[in-house]
Amino acid sequence: MKSNNKMNTGEQKMSSWIKRVEDLVNMLEGSTIGELELTEAGTEIIIRRQPGIVVGSMPAQLHSAGQPGVQLAPGSTAAPAVKEDSSVAIIAPLTGVYYTSPSPSSPPFIAVGDIHILVIRPGAVGDTLLALPIIQAIRKAYNNPRITLAGNPTVLPLALATGLVDEASDFSLLQWSSLFSPSGMHSPAVLDQLQRTDLAICWIRDPEGTLARNLRRAGVRKVIVAPGRPVEGQHIHIVAYLAQTIGLHNIEIPYQLPLKTAEHSTHHAGSQRIAIHPGSGGTQKCWPISSFVALIEQLWHRNYPVLLLAGPADHHRIDAIQRLLPPPQPGMFASLIDEPLLHVAHYLQQCSCYIGNDSGITHLAAMLGVPTVALFGPTEPANWRPIGPTVTIIQKHPLQTLPVEPVLTAVLHHL
């Protein structure tokens, strides 16, 4: 109790001493006096108008009170000593000037506005892609944020290439599974990541609250957890829903992904290549193979070359289409099979139009600004419509009953 009284007395003396120095500075500024001197209890302060130097010996008790050290002004040099004692030179234009770093070449003590944000967005390719507009809005909402995305590994290189995220992690890795452990986190790598995280946004189901609890215990300062999709029957677009879960408004839609074109383009100038992706996550969401074959033949007849896209789940559809197609003329057909998503994006940027089912690649093409014809069957466009600037939606349920003519008309409209 006595030590507290002593500390309070020391703080009061220090406050009174600093107030008297500030009064002297104000007096000097409002007069023609060139120099003022204050001596009290072994402390000597000299304040000169030029070059603005304050020299004095600080009482030892001020340092013991836990006050931060004083930094030299950037670009300045220490003042010459006026006595051969323990005087401390303080160089600053005015009392109370704040410097963000010890010198111009030194890093800042702390970067004002820095915030570390972790976004967890598992799911299919389209789910992760449709979170990117929200991540871009988050980046604009904060001053110099550092954003880490944990999600579908297929999308992560693309997300990094856009500059929307600074770090990326495959959420399917075993280390992330401890987020859902009732006994808490055990992965040192994840714990280190979370201890540096100011805000965690998790679009994932957490009915028992285990995820949120583990994040807070690991040191995350603010946690937002929400299901990755709206409840069934809720008529809201997925992007608007994701924004709503974190309190963001005025998301830019139509949206275009900020991805630079590849430096070494494989695309010939003036080409009218049309990209087609015949696959999707479910059979009911796919237009028939025979319909894609008929569409390609119609495009060839009008001298439009075709680029056929396929991922690991689309091999049987691609093989069937190629078997049914007649031999193409030179330069009229190319395929891109199992390429990384970032490479697919660069090829899409070179195309004049895209046709596809409700799939992640369709969302990618639309977000790249490629004129897109999206074919919808049972899924609701109001919830999952591609958000690119030039999109035509054609819906027919069942999708197998959609004829070729309206699709061809929509494609030709974009060319």
C-alpha cells in the first residue's frame, strides 16, 4: 500500500513538472524571448527558440515510474552537452511531437492501422470464388490489413495472384481439424497464426460453438462465425448473404476480379475463340453432352474456334464430346484438361465468350469479365447467378429439355 502511495506521489510530481515545461514553451512561443531556463530540485531545463533544443537532466524517479524512452527526431543529431554530467538531450520541434520510428531508415514502432484478418471459407471452387468480392470489400474497409484465406486449395493460387489475400492455406490440411476439437487447439502452426490474428471470419457451420470457442481461447480478438450458405428457401444472393453476415453493405456488383492478364499470351490477335465447360457438380445441373456437341458444330459452321475446358470430374463428358464431334479443321479446336485454375483464368481472359453450366468455372469466367452464357437447371439463379459484368442466364428445368437454338442465339449476341 505504501509503495502505491509513493508511486502516485511520483506521478503527480512528474505531471506537475511536465505541465511547467509546457507552460514555458507556450510562453516562449508567444514572446520575443530567445531562451528560457528552469532549475528545480536538481533538474535544469533550457529552452531555446533556435534550434529548438531542450536540454536537461531527467530525475531518476521519472524513469522508475515506467515512462517510455524519448526518441530523437528523424534526421537530427544529438545536442552538444552543456555540462559534464548525465544530461539527456531531447531534440524535437515542440513538446509532444510524435514519431512513428526511431529514424527515417528504421521500421515503425507499430504500423498504425495494421490488422491481421483470417478468412475461413471451405467449400467448392464456386463457393470460394464468390467470397472474393467480400474479401476485396474487407480490404477496402480497413487500413492496410493483412488477410489470410484458408479454403479450397484449387482457388488459393488465383486468390494470391489477384492481390486480394496476402497468405493462403489449404483448409483441408489436418492441422485445421483441431479447430473443431472439444479439447482445444493443438497444432503449433495454427496456434501461432491465431495468436497474431485480430479478426477471424468463418463461413462454416458451428452448431455447438466449438470453433468460435477455440478461436477465442487461441487469442483471436474478434470472431465472426456464420453458416456458409443462407437457409434453404431464403431468396438472397450468396454474395449479399456473405456480406450481411459481417455487416458489410454496398458490395460492388457486377464484379470483376482484379487479375492481370498473363505476360506471355498464347492467344492470337483477332481470334474469336469461345470457351465451353460442359461439367458441373451434379448431373442434374449439366446440359446434355449431345447438346454441347450440336452447339460446337454450329459455332464451327460460323467459323468460331472452340476451347473445351475440363477438370478431373469432367473427363468422361469431354471424352464423349470428342468422340461425337466430327474431325475439326486446323485451329478450330483446343482443349484444356486438368490445368491449374490460375492458368485456366489466363486462358479465359483471351476468349471472346464462354458457355457453361452452373459451376465454379462459370463463376470464374463471369468474374473475369468474359461475356458469359450460364445454363441453369434446378438451382436458383437468384441465389447463385454469376456476378460478372456481362452475363446471360438461361434456365430450363429439367435442363435436358433446353434446346440448342436459344443458347446459340445468346452466344452470337455477345460476339
